[in-house]
Amino acid sequence: MSKPLLVEIKGVQFRNKGAYLMLLACLDGLKSLPDYQLVLSPGPNLPYPERARLGAWQKLAFRRKGIDLTGLIARLPAAVQRLFQRYGMVTERDVDIVLEASGFAYGDQWPLQFLQNTAKEVKRFAAAGKPFIFMPQAFGPFASEQSKTAMRDIIEHARLIFVRDPVSLSHLQSCVNPLPANVVLTPDFTVGLTPQANHEIPDIVKPYAALIPNSKVVSKYNHADAEAMRASYVSAFAAAADKLTVLGYQVILVNHEGREDAELCAEIAKLSPCGLVQIEDPLAVKAFIGGAELVISSRFHGAVNALSQGVPCIATSWSHKYHAMMSDFAMADFCVEELTADSLCLAIDLLLASKADILPQLAERAAQLKERNQQMWQQLHQHLTPAKQR
């Protein structure tokens, strides 16, 4: 009896609905494998009970700032590793394939050490003849020579790198030009996930509009002037809620992440009374968003959830990935780059005036993107078969 493939999915979690959707999309794409087992690394947003419910092996890894002992742990004697396996734990040496599904974690916005550690890990997998595959995600920019060097190592040694948008592709080209054939332009891969309504979805009087804030927009981690933007951001969403209420929509704030987004929702609700939903199951969140007449989202996958189900959406942007994603759905005109109460209310007017033309266009684009997702999985599976034969 052959040993099952151990597939580690990196960069995912259970708290952020977008990251959870990417985990589910990976599991959906892997289900055609005849025999594989899931590996997840412990983390504050990947608690043990939820990992255990998926039947996941626990990855033994240690990274703290500049210290990365993950590769050394994998060199422990075989007898010690077999002992770990009795307790459901495996090391990097046991993992056959890595699917990296962070979404947006490689660029100058994040610590250089993270990029460099990943480059070392990718090189270790390449030396062992094991696929390290980056699922569709945004990249860059890479300004320093150190970050370019690390990204060059990743590009050279990763089995496949699926890049979510042309801007990210140009950032990779700033590191290696021309790019090799293992770098492939592919859209977001959660588009085809089937929504599943459950008991968490409240009874909402239709028609309703879903507003999805994003605490990252007002986080110092992402923007030096983010705190100064907070009052303007909250006012803009409140103005949009007021406008939609006057137009006859019930306005519902959707918490797409956790505590930080909940706090932002509460601030908006103080200025414009709105309903609030907090749904844990990401497929149920998608189902709720799919029932809306229109959506305003600062969360990337909140917008994808809407557009992939044919629901017109206005996206507010803090990164190049938003405009690129909206362009995939032919909705670039509804990506608000400079968020104010006026710009958001104007976008609502334009969206409602264009809705009859938008709906068939959305259905067509969503179908095309789902087909490209299938092509991505077909290409990816060609690289999994040799791993199984080793």
C-alpha cells in the first residue's frame, strides 16, 4: 500500500473569511487526488480543534523574527520523527507538496525576513525534488536589492507561481525579466466555491445591501496615515448606508474578519443605524452576500463573493489587487481609489443606473473566470502526479 501524499497548505486561517475561503478552494481542488492527507501549521488563527476537524497533521515548525529552525527540525533522527507522528505531528521532511495560499504576503509591505525565510524553504523543497506551488496571489512591489534577491530565488526554485494580476506580474518582472514558464497569470481561485446557507444566516427583509468594511484600511501596519483616515472612512460608509436606506434598501454590515472589523462596523452603525451579521462559516457568508441586491466591500474576497454570484459590487481599494480583481469582472469603473462620502455615493448612483447592463456582463465574466480556475487546477495536477510516484 502506497504512502498517501502529505500536502501542506500555507498562509490560510479560520478567522479571516478570505483566507478560509482559499483553504476551502485548495481542499476542493485537491479532492480528485486519489490519496492525500492535509498538513497545517499551528497558529493563533489556526487553533487545534479546527485543524483537527479537518483531519490535518500538525506541522512542526519554528520561526521567530530572524530565527528559522524549521529546516533543522526536519533533520531530527527518523526514530524521533516517528515518535512525533504518533501524536499527529510531522516535519518539513514528511511534507510532499506545499500549496502557498497567502493571498498577498510577499512584497515591501511585509518584513523582509519573511520573504527570505520563504525563499530558503522553497530552495529546500526544490533540492528534495518536491513541488512548492504558489496559489493565485498578489505580489510586490520589491524595491530593495535584498527583496529582489529573495524573490529571484523563489521564482527560480518554485515549481509553479500563479500570479493573480498584471501589476503583480510586473513586480515579479522587476526581479527576473523575462519571467520563466513556471510563472503563470491566473485569477483568484475562490470564484467557483459553492455558497452554502446555514442556520447562521438571519432572516433579512429584502431588498438588502451588504456593506463590508476592512480594518486594514485604517491600520498603521498598512498605511502611515491610516489613523487619520479612520473618521473619513467611517463617514463615507455611513453616508452610503444613509443613501441606500433612503433608496429603500435594508443596509446590513457584514463582519468579514473578526474583532477589528467588528469595531469598525460598530463605529459605522453609530452614525447610520444598520443591521449587523457575523457569520462564522465562510460559505454561509458567501451565501448571504449572494442574496444582496448590491454590495460595497473593502474586503477583497467580500467583493469576489459578490461578483462571482452576479451581485453588482463597489470595491474600495487600498492595494493594486483590488483594481485588478475588479477588472477581471469588467467592473474597474466601480473600484473607488480615493474614498470619500461623495465618491462612494456617486459610485452608488452610477452602479444603480448601469445595473441592467452589468448583470449579464457579470454572469459572463464569472463563467470565464471559473473556467480559468479549472485550467489552473489541471496544470497544477500535472505537477502532483510525479510526486506521488516517488
